[in-house]
Amino acid sequence: MGLENLVRSVRNYKGKNKPYFDLVADPIAFVAGANAAVLYYGNKALSYVNDNTDENRGLAMMGAYAALGVALYGLNKLGVIPIAKKLGKRQFNKINRRQKANALSWVKTASIALAFPILYHTSDFKGTLRDFNYDGRRVVHAFERDKEVAYYEVPKTLQSLVPRNLDPDLVKNSDKNSAEGRFYRTLRWDSIITDTEEKYDMPPGLMAGLAMRESSGDPLQLNRGGDGGVGLWQFQPGTAKHYRLRIYGNSDAMGRDRRHGRDMRELFIESGWDYDTIARLDERVDVRKSTEAAGKFLSDLHRQHSDWNKALSAYNRGKPARHPERTEHVRKSRQYGNYYIEHRGEFVN
């Protein structure tokens, strides 16, 4: 008799009290799920803005954050909150009618209970929140970007590479985004770049032009889109590993990886943008090792495609464009390479 009473009590509790639970749980679950979805896709939108702006990234990201805030407010006020209130009212009516919970009600609750942890992990929502924090800090520091990456002082470990006729003030006072500034910064590594070109039988200026295009000759250059590319040659982590370069972190991405880009920026800031410290942790920053890897990579691409323009195109986009000579990357790399050869003799005997 005691067991029957226990079973009856449990059954009654499940049926009669479930609507009270749903009265609170359903609106909260809907509001949480809807806002999580907006934040998830909002992060995708921020990534797009981040990847497709450069000089005005600070303003663009601020605008994107403002738009996301307006969207969150508007969706909640006009859609999410009213629907949540209707869900609560529906459950309240069930309580007034003393309606018991049915099997479908429990299936719904169980599905929600399972869906949240599954979506949390599959969508990497924790990572999404970290991205918002990272992007927010980038907005704050967006206008200081050039100061952060303006690497013109040569550490003692690399001073032997710099041509004697190159005045350090030319590097320091030139605009790193101009052809002249790119040239001076890349010229610092002339000996190792030209040796690598000769080793892999490349046209003179090919690698120098690529370095001017990819990083403005700056070994401490982080990809300006924050996609994970690092160093003089802007290697992605997966490609760097393939060419036996040590990288910081555990990313294997061959393409964009904003999480890795975020981790690299934090490493650079924490290390005070110190070349020797970072180069020990991530060899994409090491001028000697990364240049050798880039030379081998370009040589492999040339072997596959039998054309240096196609190799340059594939270096940038994975596969060569149908008409690589028409793409901005190849045109700029070639133009910079010609500029480099034209002016190199003024500094290198």
C-alpha cells in the first residue's frame, strides 16, 4: 500500500506540478535560445566585417557592434519578449484549467534540456563569447594598430643581415604601407631572401615582392584581418606545420582561424612585441626559418603548376586563379618585386 501511494504521489506531481515548472522554464528557455542565436550569427557578421575592412576597421567594427546592439534590442522588444509572454500566459491558462501535463510536454522539456548543452558545444558558444570580448578590445585599440605593429628596430640576433648602406631612419620614418616603406623594411633581410631565391631558382625579386605584399617586410606582422596569418610570409598554422615550423598553440588551420589570430595577438601583446621571445615560441616570426619554408613552399607550388604567377596565386588562395596575372595579389607582388630590383642596387653592392 505504501508503494502504491508513493507511485501515485510521483504521478500526480509529474502531471499537476509540471505546468508550474513550464510557466517559468518555457519563457526563459525561449528568450535564452533566441538571444544565443542572435549572438552566434552576430559574431559571424562581426567576423565578416573584420575580414573585409582594413584602414577603417575601427569605425567599421564600432558600427557593427552598434548595429548588433540595436538588433538585439529591437528583436527582444518586438519579437522575443512578446512571444515569451504568450508562452507564459499559455502555461498560466493551463494552471487555471487544472490541466495536467501530457507526454508531449515532457518530450518538449527533455528536448530543450538536451538541446542547450549540445548546441553550446557544437556551436562553440564559449568561443563565441570570447570572440566578442576579443573584438571589443580590438575596437578599443583599433586606432593604435599601426603603433602596435610598427616593427622597425632590428634585434641584435638579426643585425648581421641588414645591409650596411641602409640607414635605419629610412625604415623608421617611412610609411610601411607605401612601396618605399615596404622596400626599406624588406631590404633588411636582403641576403637571406636573395640566397633563398637563388637556391630555388626563382626569378630575382619574386620573394622580395611577395614579402612586400604580404607583410611590408615586417616579421612581427599579424594578419590585419586577424585570421591567424603571422610573420614575414603570413603563414597560416597548418601550412607552417607542413613545412616544419613550430607554431604557438594547437591550430592546424590551412585557412582562416580567427581564434588562432586572437591568441597570437594576445601573445604579441603579452611579450611586448619582442622578436626573440616570440620567434622562440612561433617560428613563423623567425626570419631565417620562415624564409626557407616560404622558399620551399613556393618551389613546391611552381613544381605543381609550372608557372611562377600561378605559384604566387596559389600561395595566396590555395589554388591558382584562372588568370593569376590579373589578380591584385599577383599584380602587386610582381610590381613590388620589380620595384625591389630597381632600387636594390642603391644599397647592396
